[in-house]
Amino acid sequence: MRVFDVGRDDRWRLRTPDGDPFLSIGVVHADDTNLRYPHNSAVFADRYGSSRRRWIAEGLVPDLRSWGFTTIGWTSEYVSGTGLAVHGRRVDIGHSEGLSGDDLASAGVPYTLSLRVAEIERWNGHPAFRDPRDPAFAQWCDHLARTTCRPDDPNLLGYFLVDGPAWSGHPAGGGYPEAELAEIAGAYYRVAAEAIRRHDPHHLVLGDRYGTVAGVPDVVLDAMAPHVDVLSVQTFPGLDRAALDAVTDRIDGWHERTGRPVLIADTGNWCPTTMSPDRTGSARDQAERGVGYAMVAENFAARPWCLGWHWCGWVENPHRGFGLKDPWDEPYRDLVDVVTETNARLLAAFLPASHRDAPDSVG
């Protein structure tokens, strides 16, 4: 069975099942439910017949390809809450299940899947730090793996685990005992990876999507490294060059410690919009978002550890507040035009000299 894998020449690279170099430029949170709100359900009905498969085939995939994206990234979507504290209460922030494996496979483009093996996300106001040394954890991981894994799909890149885990210092309180953290993390990654490889010995294990804000203890990185293929990271430096340099330095350190290539599994920026006029703290408008996209993409593409970057998000919804497309399924053209040019330029530069006369070899 030939699948995506990772290797090194002058830099780390993903390779397609045919052995060609592949830069994973992805979109995060592509979910048709963002077109099923009262304000835009008519658009979904008129354009796609209220059909998820039609939306994938006639909307998502053509736009991805025309804008230079090569991957459907994490599809689970942010659907409720505004943070860990609203009016003094902790919020159990909900996320969608995301697109199914069958739906993603129907797209005919490279994609990722996820297995939520634990509820320890930093955004989760009610985390559950269950002991992965308990046999029940192994049973749960095996259930997820046998339900989710698709060992025979050549378009599957691999499997993520948990989104933004808080291995220590969870803002809602709670956590694993520091004295046992190395043993606990070792069991967590070993059991989760064994379950995936039991049901799919071929595809990559992409691991947790570590956040540069929450960070990750060194003992957890050490426990993770023997069991996963890729170090997955999410970071949102906005247009702040100093912040971007700082997070890149941090990722450099994580890469050096683990020896694993890096996928920037979630990054993005935002600005005020018609739906979210008070959304501030990043860019001033969509054109400035485009400047920010080029800045982070160029920064990451230049790092020899980088396998690609996945951009957040697809269609703006009332809770997330930013996307490549507005809430009525129209592209933010001042952003998307820059994204398209940047992706084309960096894809061309990424190819080794032996492949530059064959651009179709990149997915």
C-alpha cells in the first residue's frame, strides 16, 4: 500500500503515494454547517441543493484548487461560546464532529482525520483528565481507531489526536500530576498510536495539535516523539512580526528536541467584518489579512522542518468571526487574491529542481 509519508533531502518534505514532493497548504474548519444558519441557508439551498456532497464537489474543492490549496485540514468547527469565561462562568465550548471520512474521501483531494482520544483541550471549560494508563483508555482509543481509520485511502495524509491540549496549567483548573506527567504522557501516546497502527499500519500519525500559547512541557514532547510521525502546531501571531519570530523560535526548539518535521496545523488572522464589526486585535481589513497571510506563509515555508501550513478558516460564522469567505459564501477577494498568488509562488519554490518542470506532480 503506497501512502503519503515524510522524508528528507535538503529539507523535510511530505511525499505523495507516487513519491513526489508535496507541500500541504490546507484549509481548516471547512464545514458546510456554516452555510446552514438562518442568515445563509437559502444560499446553501440555491447553490448546492442543501447537499453536503454537492457543496464539496461544486464549492469547496473547485475553490481550494483555484486558490492554490492542496489539503483539507481539520474540519471540526467552533460552534459556541466566546472563551473560558463569560459573565464569570466557565463555558463548555462546543465543537462540531467535522466532516466524515466518507465525505472527505469523496472530495478526491488530500485530507486529514482526527481522533479525539481525550478531553484536555485548552479551550474546553470542563476538561476531563482521565488516566491513559487505565485499560479503559486503550478500549476507547481502539474504538475510535476502528471507527475512523481508512487504511486503503491514498488521499489520506494521516490522523490528528487532540486539538490544543493543555498538558499542564489548564485555565479552568485541573490537570495531570506533574510528578507523573512523563509516565502519563508516555502511556497516552503509546496507546493512541498503537490503536491507530493496529487498524491502519500505513498512514501518518500527526499527533496532538499543540498551541504555542498553551505550550507543551518538555517531558510531554519527549514522550510523544517515539510514537508520532509529525509535530503538529497551531499558532496565531497575526501581523506582528516580533510575535511570529517568537513562535517560530519556539517551534524551532520543539523540532530540535523531538527530531520530528512540523506541520503548522492551524494558523490565521482576522479583522472586523459585517457580521463581526467588533472583531479586533489582528488586521484592520481583508487586504491587511492578505499581507499577514503572505508573511506567515513565507516564514514557515522557509523553515526546513515545515511540511506545510493550514489556514483558519473557510466560511465566516457568527462565533469564529473570520474566514476566507464571508457568511454568504462569497470570497473576501482582497484576501483571497493575495492567498492565491502566495500559494502559487511558494508551491513553485518548494519543488526541488528535478520537479520544477512538472508542476502537476504536487497534489
